[in-house]
Amino acid sequence: MVDWSKLYAFVRFFPEVKHVDQLTPNRQKVIYTTISIFIFLAASQLPLYGIPVQRGTAPDPLYWWRLPFASTGNTLLTLGIGPILLSEITVQILVASKGINVDCNAQEARTLLNGLQKLMGLLFTIMGAVTYVIDSGAVSKVGTSNAVLILLQIIFSGIVVIYLDDILKKGHGLLPSIPLFTATNICGNVMWQAFSPMLFTYHEQGTEFEGAIPAWVHLLITRKDKFSAMREAFCRQNLPNVTNLIATCLFVLIAISFQGLSSIVLPVRKHDNSEHQTDYLIKISNIFYGPIILHHLLVPNLYVISKVLYVKYGGNELLNLLSTWNRSKHFEQSFPAGGILYYLTTPPTLADLHRDPFHAFVYVVYVLGAFASLSVFWLRICVSSDRFLEGFIVSNEEEGVMLAQPDSIPRKEFTTHVLKAARVVGLCVGALIILGDFVGVFGSGTGIMLAVTALYPYFDGRAGEAGVFSFWSETVQKTL
């Protein structure tokens, strides 16, 4: 086992944001949150200096990474929140698996873990920047000097994101940075698809607005056949339509309702009175964010690797078993058209769902199984935290019963109940995501679930519990 304390002499020199006073007024938190969102949105729109402006709608080679990392191609936020997300997951796993050989109760250890997360974030930023410059062919296209400048811009932006994360998760903002920026990116994407004023010209349909609402209004005004205009606005396949917008609104309501569901009843006996039994509720909402983001981190990597291999070695029959790729008729991106990944991808349209029901069946089985497994996997990592387990217990306030501690019952029994709850959560979340994908919600079912799960704890009065996975584990919380 590595003695991570040897890193203390190095990471202690990293600047660190002071933890906020508990009495900090909400007005100040609103100001910090607003400024952070403004910086994030501005950086996502500022193009990287040195990259030629691209006209048209060329396919994005990193399209599958954009949603989980809240990134925007060829801008200062090319890497998005990827580095801080990966660093936080890594530290969380190291702490839970006892891979970090430090005393987490010591101030030195808390500084070490906080600095280690920054160090990993910086390393992931540098690795991502170098990979982007190499894969984009920037050296051959714009020259060595501009390529170095692009590299430095991405690294500097990554450092800014790391310290925005440090500011927000230390309590200076209303929400930690990762759920905040993820939700901001997804909500912005939904609003853009609903109200985008951009114009697209097609040979058959003519000029159309990208946004569902402007297109609806434009079609009603310009076409004499109002019924045909309504049908086009509600059913067009090449761009967002009103049906997708209505489905998105309904799906958000369903996702919010699911967040508010009570939980599994757990009988608890107190140590001081073994004959007295009290029923408690296990809050399943604490597990939502983990399996969603883990799934959306793992699968895009498979897509990107498969696509790169297909472009270079498309004639290899063995690689084609993994996936073959074709450009979609209705979207500007390439999608798996065959192989294993084809069956793990949502059918792009309802017509595809009807044309290949076996694809839909395999996709449903895969998503349900994957989310159930990831829920249990992530919970096993976090179950070592007593504070995390406490977050699962909801007291019955109507009967005047105080909050139970995890040691009210044997830990093994408690863990068994929570793991059962995790499987139920995984199946329910998977079913909701399948529903959202099949009805064509803006931002995908996964995206809407990410946004709702990230924001719901704040409106539910549990903002203090929100972290990357809607909680802070006991050890990681101490590092702050």
C-alpha cells in the first residue's frame, strides 16, 4: 500500500479556499453561485484562440463526451468538468477502498486529500489538453506555436474550473460545482432546443428554425394549410419538435415526483430498549446521481474508442463486431449502425424502435441491468462511510422519534437492506431513462435525470448533502 502522506510536502503548497462560515448569508451564496455560472457559461462560448472558425455543422468527434463532462467543443471549456469529476471519483474510490494510507481525522490528512484532488484534477487537465491537441491535428493545421497556445488555454481554463469547484464545494455557493455545472449545461441545452433562433435550410422543407417554439410559430404564419403546419411542427424528425418539448416537460415532472418518493421501510431496534421497534425509511434518493453519472462516463468512452478504431480499421471483421458507424439521416452525428454497441444505443427515432423491436428489447434489458449493477457497485464503495449511511435514515417525526444512527442495528443487516434499496433504485432510474429516450426528450433521458437529481436536494432542503453523487462521504467531507 502506498503511503500517500509523502505527498503532503508537495500538495500543501497548492492554494486552498477557506471553508465558509456556517453563518454565511444566502445572499452571498447566491452572488458566488451567479458569478460561477456566468464564468462557466462565458468560457463555454469563448472559442480557443488559434483554431480556425469552422462553418457548417461538421460532426463532433467528442460528441459522446459532451453531456457527462458539460463541455463545449473548441472553446475554453473543451474539457468541461471532466478533470474535476474524474479526480473526485478517483479520490472517493481511494478513500473507500482504503487505498490512501492516512489518518483521515488529522488536519494534515485533510489537507493532503484536498490537495490530492487538485493534483489529480490538474493531471487530468494536462492529459486532456495534450490528447485534444494531438487528436485534432492542431500542430499540422495551425503550427507549433498556436498548438502550444491552445494547450496553455485549455490548461489555464482547467485550473479556473478546479478553483471554482473548490469555492463552491467549500460552502460559498448554493450547490457544489459538479451538479451545478452539469445541470446548467443540460438546462441550457434544453432551452436552446426549445427556443433556438438558428435557421436551417433543407431542399424539401425549405428554411426552418431550429427551436421547437420558433418553428411552430413560423410554420403557422408562413403556411396556408394550418393542419399541415401543426403536423410538421409536432412531428418533424430532422430538428426538435413540439412533441419532444411536451414530452420533456412531462418527463421532468415524473422525474421530480420520483425524487420525492418515500423509501423502503426498515425496522430498527434501539440499543437501550431492544424490545421497542421503530420503522424508519431508507432514502433512496441519495443513490440517484452515482449510477447515472458512472454509466454516462463509461459508455461514451466505449463509443469514442470504437469510432476511432472503426475509422482507422473499418475493414477488420473482429472490430466490426464491436460496432460499425453511419451518419444519421436526422442528426449531424454518427451513430452505431451495427455490432454490440448498436444494441446498447437508444433507437434514434420511434420509427427505428418500430422497425427493429429486438434492438429495443436488448437495449431495455441492458439499461435495467447496468443501472441495477452500478447502483450496487457505487453503494458498496460508499457504504464504508457512517455519515453516508446516516443520510439514508429518515426519522418518523409524526411519532416524535429521533434520527437513528447506523449502529442501531447490526451494520451487516443495515447494509443488506440498503443494497436491496440500491437495486430497486437502479431499476427505477433505468426505467425512467428508457422512457425519456424512447419519447425523445430534449437532452436525453439521462441528461434530464442528471439535472433533476442535481438540483432536487437544494429545493428539498438537503443542499448540504449534495456532492458529485448527491452526498459527501464522511471522509471526503472532512477534507473540506
